[in-house]
Amino acid sequence: MRFIADGMLGKLTRWLRMLGHNVKYSNKLDDAQLIMIAKKETRVLLTRDLQLYQQATAKGVDAFYLEGKTETEKLAEIAKRFKIKLEMDMTTSRCPKCNAQVKTIPKEKVADRVEKSTFAHCNEFWECPKCGQIYWQGAHWTRIRETLEKAKEILKKDQKRN
């Protein structure tokens, strides 16, 4: 899936990119630019702005209006609507900062680019070929997994109701 997200969805953009989805995002784009890019690049417009959603759909753009308040709720909504798996797979994961697909990098090549304790405790690293950011599965992964599990629970409850 290819998305474009409005300026209110920066955190969600990062989540979707980590889950492997191509998401264009800039909080500097106005409504007309968002609609134009969505149409030109055949991207689904994600928004929390009802007026923007209505304008986009009126112009034939595939758009999705998110109602969830938390990132967990928003992830569950998107997973339901677009049949997205709420699983991290580093072979398809994208850089949360710049959207490029991350690549495995040998541990020895990051020795001088990460903290000594990170280097000592982690064996797998990924690099963004575009912005150079290094990623690893550190303590923050517990929170990432918890958020994804909570989103799955919301999804299951919602599916039982329907």
C-alpha cells in the first residue's frame, strides 16, 4: 500500500513506515497539494480532517478518515480497512524518518556509530541507505510490540462486534 498522510499524522506515518508501507508525509503540504499528490501518485490519503476527507473523495481520491484518538486505535483502524498485518518485519521495514527501505548492515560496520552498550548487547543492525540512520532492536522494542499487540486486541474486539 502507498499512502500520503496529512500533517496531523506524523506519529502514525512512522508506525506505518516501520510496518513496511510507503508513506509520503510533510506537515508543510496544504489540502490541495495533498489531494494532488494522492491523485497523481495513486496513494491513499490518510487524514483526521473531515473537510479534507470530503474534498478528496469528491475529487475521486481514495481517502480514509481516521477517528481513533491514540496511535493504537489508528493502527487498528488502518489494519481493519486495508487488511494490514500488525507485525514488524525488518526485511520490508522502512525508515520512519525518510521512508527509504532499511537494509541489514554488518555489526562491525556500526561499531563507531552506536553506543558501546548497544554494540555489546545487539547483534543485528539496519541502516537507512538514504539518511544513514542506524536501527536495532533495543529496549524500545518492548513498547513497539506492546503497541502492536494492543492494536491487534482492538481489531479482534471490533471484528467480534461485526
